[in-house]
Amino acid sequence: NLTFAFPPQFSKPPVTFFWVQDSILTHIPEAQKYTLFLKGIQVENLGIYSGQSTHFITGLFFLLLGTNTLATTCAQLFFKIIALTFIYKSCLILWNRKTALISIQIYGFCPTVFFYTLVLYKESAVHALYSAIFYYTIKVFIEKKWSFSIPLTITLYLMLRERFYITYLSLICILFLAYNLPFKKNLISRAAVA
């Protein structure tokens, strides 16, 4: 991703190479509001759109690197690193180190993931939050480490502010796991799996 992000800083292509219509109309202005907020400036209508994690982190990178395509790519890579970390940790619990390494390579080099961590969309934050939800769910319901219900709740809240409908889908999966672990072979659990 960085090999694509650095050259435009010198060749100055149009920002539309990295910033699509959603980026220009919504994500950039919202991230700039967070940049002002982080500078201590009062901002009206902060966080009125979904994608608050995306906008906050992008605003932070704008503060550090300026409002440019390198900053947005670095913000997306920040989320990609979080997703890779939680995928790796989840695979270590469920399988082994070899599977974990293969899994993060599949995710990390997937063309669609590469695209979403280059262009300013909300998908990278969604991937990061969803992989964290999955990991914390495993910790709570498989390893029975109930203290992880606190970060699980926080991550669900962040997902709610990013993409609300994915939170609801995640809650259904969590409730299914809570009800069916260990997986009972009865009609209800078979119907739920179906």
C-alpha cells in the first residue's frame, strides 16, 4: 500500500486517484472536523455521520501528515494492521500458528482488501472492528474469560457508530454462540446453523 501512497506525494496526480466520490463528499470533510476537534477547536455537527472511527483516525493522520492522500492511506493501513492482529490472535486460539500466518497473508494480500486500504472508504475500519468482535467473542464464549466482555461491548459500540447494521448481525452471531456452546446437536441449533 505504501508503494502506491508515496509516489503521488511527488508526482501530484489528481486526488481522485485515491479519493472517490464518498471520500470527497463525506469522509474528507468529516475527518477534517475531527482534525479541528483534536486541535482543540469547537466543531459543530461532529460525528453526525456513520463512520466515526474512520473519520477520527483519518482526522488524526491529517493532523500528523496534513490533508493529503498519504495521510488517508496511512489511516487505512492503521485499521488493516488492527484487523491483521485480531485475525492472527483468533486463529492462534482456534487452530495454530501456521494457520494464523496463512490467514493473515490471505487477508493482507487480498485484492479487495488492498483496494479498500488504499482508497478512503469505511471498509477498513469495519474489518478491524469485526475482527476484534470475533476475537473478543472467542475469548468470552469459548475461553470463558468474562473480563473480555468489556472490550467486546466497547467494540460493538464502535461498530454501531461505524456501520450500525453490522453490529446487529454481530449480536445475532454472539447470541448464537452464547446459546449453543458447546454446540448441541438438537433441532434448534441445527435450524440456527441452517
